[in-house]
Amino acid sequence: MKTSIVICLLTVLLSPLHAAEKSPVPLYIHFGQRTGDLTDEQIAFLASHSRLIALEKSHGVAVHGSTEKGIADTARRLKRLNPDVKVVFYFNAFVNWPGYDAFKTYRPEWTLRDRDGKVVTHPSGTPRPDPSNAQFREWWSEVIVAAHRAAPLDGFFVDALPQALTPALARQVGDAKAQAIIRGLREMIALTKRKLGPGRVVVANGIRTTSFREILDWEGIDFVMIEHFAGFNCDSPEDIKADLDSIALAAAKGKSVIIKGWPGFNWLDKEMMKRPYDELLKLAREQITFPLACFLVGFRPGSHFCYSWGYTDRMGMLDSYPELDRPLGPPKSDAVWKGLTATREFTHASVWVNLSTKQARIDWR
């Protein structure tokens, strides 16, 4: 499809009347295209399906040479089609993932070391930085500010905060150092938000059941992702209910939650990943009802839903799901709970979910 045709289609899709009629599920898209460049069709899909998009580490590196340049190019292309879409820059706060031009100016003394002087690493072997170091915090914030000067970006995604909040870190570096790292992370995020100024959003990963909810009190954060929703050993009925309760808790604190739904499998399942892509997508489409129904039961203004089995362009993030294109409209009331079963009415849908049996139904109208 030629670019001119794509633009014509988007003009129709993005007209105010069409948007008002559709009023679909608020969709958050989070991915990286690491092996090539996005096609015009993919850009058109993104620009017409989501108003909040995060571009991951190593996005566009193979074509543009660095994550910064890859994200910048995609942001420009998206904004040309839809100026209202918010494009968010990914930068990890506690893992030095490669692929960024900025690391040419990173200093070795900013790398975190344990009590024995050994470099502290992520399980992948990638070194961790030390956010308790004020010079590192200044450098980190300037990386994000520079990215916004170079491209039409709308904020940043800060990853790996829970990894700094676990007891495992304190065992490596000691309690005092671990607390200094947490204070440093809080200041680093707030500092970066202040530098960017009003209108830019901060998306943080994240909270998990009742764990890490203290992030909801951190200055500067606008959205918090619940990445392990109903998966990754966080799939008991009680875990799911706790995550849904976190949506309301966040709203009371003036923040919004992104639910990252999963189709019952993920990119770490090597046997599943051997299956043909079309088979995986078909399965993902069949299994969207439960995570989506849970999201709708917990929905608050500002909440977003994200769905795929991974974080690249080939893991279901850039594919359509009929339920996400249907008219939804605002909720008529809060959810009604009876034990671990809930119902909720929207303008164009009735939702029922049973957390105990993991069954759900969405009746669209």
C-alpha cells in the first residue's frame, strides 16, 4: 500500500465523528522492531489504534544505528499521521541495556558494585548502574532530555524499578546502599520529569499484586504498568484481584494503570515459539476475553490495556483483535463484586468475570 493511500485511510479513521462512534478500549502499545524498519502499513496501524505507544530498547538499531535514532525516526513518522499520539522513549533505570549512543559517555564508576567490590549484574549478565550516584542521575536524565530535543517525543518509560525494591538487592549491596539506590531512583525520575516540563508523561514498570505499590507514591510518575497480570506466577485469583484493586488505588493517588495482558503463553516458552506465527496469533485472539474482561472490570479513567505475548513486532503487538476495535463507551457504574465474581456495564458492553475459574464473557452491543 502506498503512503498516500495510508494517509487517506487514516484521515477517515481519525475523524472526530469516527472516533466518537468507536470509543474503543484504550490501547497501550509497547514494542521494539529490532531487525528492520517499520512499514508504512505498520505505522498506519499504530497511529490509528493507540494514543500511547512506548518504543523499546534496540528499536530501529539495525537500520538507524542506535535506539535513540530508531525511536526518533518512528516518532516522526507517527506524528506525521497522527499528531495526537503520545510516543514514549524507553530507558532502563537499573539495567545498562546496550544499543544507545548515550553509552559512549557513560562512566565506569557509575556501575553498581556489591559489598565485595564485584559488579552487580542483571540475570542476563548486563551490568547495573548505581542510581545513588548523583552524577549518574544527571547523566541519565540528560539522555532522556536530549532524546526529546531530537524528536517529537512525549515522555519516557522507566523500567526495572521492582528489581531495585526486592530483598535480593539488599543482600548484595547491604541495607543502607539498597535504600540509597531507591532514594536515588525516586529523585532521578522526578528530576527528569521536571526537566521535561509539563505535558510529558512518565510510564513506570511497575507493580505486581500487592508488591511494589510504594511506586504509586513516587513523584513524577503518571502511569504504572502491571506487567505480570494473570501470568508469570501471579495468576492466582487473589493475585488477580489484588492487581485490579491496584487500579482503584492508583486512581485515588492521581495515577493511571496499564494492564499488560497475556494470551496464556509468552516469548519465554521456547516450544510455543516454534509454532507458526499465524497459529500463535489465532490462539492469542481466542484467549483475549479473560484478561480484557478483567481490565474492564477494574477500569478507571486513564487506564490502558496492552496485549501480546512479547515485546517485538513479531509477538502480537502489531496485530488487530476484534474486541479492541469494538465500540465500548464509558462505564455506567462501578463493578459489582460477589466474592471473586464481578459484573460491570458499559455503554456498549456487559462484562462478567469469575476469577476463581478464570472464565469471562463480554457481551457487545
